[in-house]
Amino acid sequence: ELEHAFKFNDAVLRHLAIKMKKPVTTPSPMMKEEKAKSLTPAPAVEEKPVEQPAAATSE
């Protein structure tokens, strides 16, 4: 019964899941992809000419 009632503490599980022998100093694959996206220039957006307001007609 005690085995079924035992619950893991989230903080303990998190600590056990990320414990490593040495610190990881290289960028993650997600950050590499993010950096590559920011370094590539964004495609040029075609600008539409701004319409000039019609001249006021005096009636």
C-alpha cells in the first residue's frame, strides 16, 4: 500500500532529470535554429504605392 501511495516531489524529479556531470555550454539545437533565422535577412516586402488623396473640389 505504501508503494502505491508514494508520490514524487516535482522539485526532486526536476533535479534528478537535469543533473549532469558538467555544465552544457554549447547552444541547443533550438537556439541554433533561432539564431540562423535571425541572421538571414527577411524577404523584402513589396510596398504598395500610397494613394494620394483626391484634390478637394469646390462646388
